[in-house]
Amino acid sequence: MARTVAQVLVDSLAELGVRQVFGVVGDALNPVTDAIRRAGSVEWVGCRHEEAAAFAAGAQSQLAGRLGVCMGTVGPGSVHLLNGLYDAAKSHAPVLAITGQVPLAEVGTDYFQEVDNDLLFRDVAAFRATVTSPQQFPGLLEIAVRTAVARQGVAVLTVPGDVGGLEVPDDRAPRFFLADHRTRPDEPDLERAAELLDGAEKVTLLVGRGARAARDDVLRLAQRLAAPMVLTLKAKEGFEHDNPYEVGQTGLIGNPAAAGAMEDADTLLLLGTDFPYRDWYPTGKKVIQVDTAAEHIGRRVPVDLGLVGDVGPTVRGLFDRLSGDHDGDHLARAQEKYAEWRKGQQRLAAPQHDRGLVGRVRSALDNRDHQIRPEALAAAVDRAAADDAVFTSDTGMATVWLSRFVRMRGTRRLLGSYNLGSMANAMPQALGAQLLDRERQVVAFCGDGGLSMLLGDLMTIRTYRLPVKLVVFDNRRLGMVKLEQEQAGLPEFGTELDNPDFAAVAASMGITGIRVTDPDDLDDAVHRAFTTDGPVLLDVLTNPEEIAVPAKPTVSQGWGFAIAKLKETLRSQGD
């Protein structure tokens, strides 16, 4: 008996190793969801919002290294996938989205809920197509999957409601042939790179997520070059632990040691990174960049030599050509600065900080009510979380505190919307991560603004009994926007949030809710959250005036902040 389009789809997903499909049911998807029900080989995860479904699928793709799958029905259901799919695309995560469409006979008539999906997803999808006959389906599915995997992006297949249930003539199993490959630059380019590195006095590495699979090779190269290693945020999970060359991150959420290591070098070696912030690249340096994508070479900073290839084979090829070791003074200075900065950060996060003389003076300026410092919360979670925990973080200040106070030791993993910069990503990404492994600890650093956006999918966590730990940095603010306004000399405006008691909201949904308002209760509350079975929402009221000083604060930023604070102070009650 011939299989239907929907059956071919579900069987193929199972063959590809897909374990869950995320979405919201709807009429155009009925043949597909019914095929999932009958097959039993793939789990349907019903979300409350399709955006959450797309975030969850993207999270699984990034963590497991295989195709993530989400679905949205005709019209609004497909539109709601868009933001999560953009995050997957910008994170280079292979995701297949199956979207519904009106019946074929109604396409083009402005039918109820009709949306041109091929046009809608044109920018975000590396491949998109509408299935107009069952004969097409196996071939289109093959192209969609191969494109998503090969180009590390999004593919969208639209299936009209009256096509999914049709039988596929000459039924055959799709053939995907998803071969992996590694590349390395040509020999003359490797020779030239080795010459530049041998001729340099002070080399600094800027290492991104694209180098994670080559960790041992990169550490060996750093040792040979005596080079401090500056990390991008996404490289934390692969390079932060047991790494004597690591000096943290640069950029707005970075530290002075990392910025100094970049400035003091005469040669920068970029490995597997597309770090986008031009202002944080020093000028007047020789720059060598290694990337698998030729189009990424030189698009952020002018380079003297571009090496197109995978980091591992490229670094091994370089290592064999380097003639000798480098002086260790440059590395030692960067390590000393980094250790000093970390000590200061640890003092700030200590529970007794505000009780000391310096702490009391600082509190009089930025924490008169002795509210919980977000640094202390992040540090407490770092101490309580398992060495193999998966962390997700919302865009904004929650990511700042994670980047500075959570160490990616052991086999910890890290996810966030670090390229798209979307709000509301941490909780649905944690949902997807937890479904990959219900026994592994998953911790979401949620901003109060981000959590509010997709609050309904707390019920998805409850329905599927996922033991996610949700840590809410409840500063009643859009904190990063507040900081941006004040650095520009503007008074805070439009950033205040009238929040509910998130712990009580969670409790009403059947999730353990813990609310913390007193700094003295913080450690006990974090311990309770991490030793309680099942999902827990930890709602911590943090100091809204806490700021994160960038790695290279400028006079104009400081002056703007002072002016903004003066304007805020002078505002009348009615302003």
C-alpha cells in the first residue's frame, strides 16, 4: 500500500534521527500530525506559540548537531514561526519548517488565512518550496534537508491542506546522503601565514564558536605562540575551562584584559569567528583570519591574509610550519590583568559585598534599598549548577551576568540568541534542550521582559514535565535598553515593567515557584531551586540600577551616563 505525503515525511524524519517535532496543530497540518500520532516514531510537542516551537527546534539543532524540525499551520501559524527561524538561520542551525497552506484550488484567491509562504520566508530560508503534487514530495524533501544541513540554515516546505493526505505514486524512501567534510587552505597560504606569525612579536588569538571542534589544536597553537586567547561569547562553552591562555571576552560585555590583549598585540589571529563589532577591533595590526566561509573573510576588519578552511586542519597545517616559540611577556601581562579583573568581579558578587566599607559607599550610590545584586545571583547559580548543565540566556542583561559570572566548566553547554539578539529565547530554547535529555540539568537565565513575551509556554514545560530551572532576573526593567539610553545621555524612558509575581504565576500553572526579595535569602533559595525535583521558576528581584561597565569605557559614555542620571533625578513626579 502506497504511503501518503504525510507518512513519507514522518518516516523520513525518524530516519534522520529527529526525535521531536515542535508546533501548534491546525487544519492544514492535520494529515501530518495524524501521521505522527499513528507512527509513534517521532514525538509531537504541542507548544502554545509557534515562535517558541521554532526556538526549541533551533536549540535542538545546535546542541545535537542534527536537523531540528518545527511546524506551523496555514497563515498566522506560519507567520509566528518567523522570529525563531531567523534565530536559527543567524545561528547557522539546520532547521526544517513544515508550514500549512490553503487548498490548492484556492491558492492565489486571497482565501481565508492565505499567505504566500514562499515570499514570506524568502529572506530567512536557504530553500523554500510549495508542494503542489504528491509526485514532487520525496524530491523536494531531499533538497530541503540537504540544503538545510549543507548550508547550516533554514529550509521551509509548504504543504497545502489537501496534499498531505494524498498517496505518493511510485513510493520510494528519500535519499539524503548527508556527508560531512573538512577543508584546509592551499599550501602557499599556510606558508605565508606561518611567516607572518613567526615574524610577529606579540600575537593574540580571537577565537569563536567555529573553532570549538578543534579545541586541542587551538590550545597547542596558543602555547607555541605564547598568545593570550580572547573568546567570543559563543566560544565560552568550548574554551573557557582548563585553559591557561583564556583572558575572557571583548566587546560591550567583555573585560579590560581581553581588550588590552587585542590592543597590545602586533598580530591578530582570528579563528572561526565572525565577531561583528568593528569598534572593538584595534587598528594598525596585521590580521590573519581563518573561516570556512570565504565571504566572511575581511567583512568585519581588513585582513592581511585570509585562510579559507576548517580551523582544525588549518591550525595543524600552521603548527608544522612555525619555526620557534615566542616570548611569554605578552601572555603574562594579559593573564595578570585578567586575574585582577576576575578578583574584582568576585568581590562584587560576594554576599557580604554591600556590608563592607567600599560596598556601603557603592550601595549608597546605586543600591540604596540593598536589593539583590544580579552578579550575586549569577554567581550563586554558577556554584549550584551541575558541571554538565546546559545554559540558555535571554538577550540583554541576563546574558551579561551569565557571561561574567558563569564559567563553562566540565561539559557545560551554552545557547542564546547571540546573532539575532531576540528577546524571549531562553525559556523555549531550554524547553528544546531538556527534551533532548530529561536527565541533564537545563538552566535558563531569563530576563523579566523576555519571559513575559512567551509566558504561555511555561505551560508546555509543565505539560511535558520538563525539569527546567528558570532563573528570572526580575529588575522590573528592559535593562539593556535602559543602559543604552543612559550611556547616550538620555533619561530612562519606556523601559519600566509592571511585572506580576512570576513565582506565583508559575505556581498557578503547577510549577514550583520561589520568590526572593532579601539578599540574605539568596543562597538558600538557589539551593532549594536546584535540589527540587521537576521544573522550578526562581523569581529574584534584582537591583535595577546595576550597570555593566564595558571593556573600554569611554569618556563620552561616562559623561552621557552622568547627564542621564541628572535628568532622571530632576524629573518631576508627573513627567
